[in-house]
Amino acid sequence: MAQITVENLTKYFETDGEKQLVLQGVNASFEENEVSVILGRSGVGKTVMLRIMAGLLEPSSGKITFPGGLKPGFVFQEARLMPWLSVWDNVNFGLEKFQIDKGKTQAVIDLVALTGHEKTFPADLSGGMAHRVALARMLICRPRLIFMDEPFSALDYFTRAMLQKELLRIKKETGMGVIFVTHNLDEAVRIADSIYVMSNGVITEKFRVNLTENERESYSLKALDIKNEILRNL
């Protein structure tokens, strides 16, 4: 299986002549077709690392290697929909006219379970539906890998749990890989194949999550064992 590798990645920001080191030599390997979760407290560098991997920020030093032909997409914490565009047009936003294919657009809308809402505008969507549109907007480009920066953090518990299951369903149907940032331990265990624990700007531990769907629930003894082990390393 192909891997995305991060080698000695560093990043600092300069403010008033002073350097603030955010990433301190991160080394990690991510399997291309898995759900990899970067987990850590707020402020440890998770989002900065994700944005560098996605090409949205330049590193101060270090190297990121992708498998040949890998085409990533990015889903932000906010849905970032265009309020004057319908669901259909938001999904196609960013495509050239000649790239729009009605059959493909409908297939993606069906995939994220928004069938029947093609003409709905963002103001009339729930938070969960808006995030489905944002995901569909990425899927229309057929990425092999999607970066997700705490996309469900502003949602209520029930909507978040539903979208976590939907994400795994879509991942299974499309075969795409996901690199997902969160500070929520329950969320990490619920969706991850591998969890990368981040602390003080470095990856400190990696955990494999070999659980069935039922075992991933918060009340599961196996899930509790993994969470306790992770908490000891946070």
C-alpha cells in the first residue's frame, strides 16, 4: 500500500522579530487508503501540519512525499458554502463549465445523502447537511485523499455521530483516503484506522485501531482500553 511520508517537518511563525516554533521536526507515514487521525490538544500544531501537507502553507523545512498522481482535497472546519448558490451549484463551484457533468453531480449528491435537496440554498440547510455539501464539493473532483480539519467540531453530538458514520460509508464506497484532525478522543476511536498522537509540535505515538463498528462505540470495553492507552500518552 502506498504511503504519504512526512520527514523532519518544521514550521515557525515570526511575530515582531520573534520566532514561534510550531512544528519541531515531525516524522510520520500515512497509508494512502486509510482513515488516519491526527489527535492532540488544542494548539499543538495539528492544523498547521495538515495545511502544510495539503499545500496551503509552506514549511520552514522538511519534506512531504506523496504517491505519484495523488490528488488531494481539503474540507475545512466551516462548510464555506456560497450562500447565493443552490446545493447543486455549490457542489460544482470551482469547476469549469466544460467539467460539469450532470450525471456525476447527481451521483455525488446521492452519495452524501442529499437527494432531493439539489435546489436548496445554504440558509435552508442544517449544519450537518451543509457539511455534506462541503464534502460533496470535494468528491466531485474525485480526490484519492481528503484532508479534514475538525469538520464536525461545531455540530451537536447526534449530528456529529451521524456524519462520522456517513464518512466511513463514503470512504468505503469510494476507496479514498482521509487524514483527519481532531482533539476529540471519542471521534478519533470511532473513525480511525490509525491514530497519531501529537504533542508539542511532534508526533509522539501511533496507535492501530482494529475494532468492529460496534466495538468503536464509546461504551465498548475495547474502545475504552484504547482510549485509556492514548490518554496516558497525551
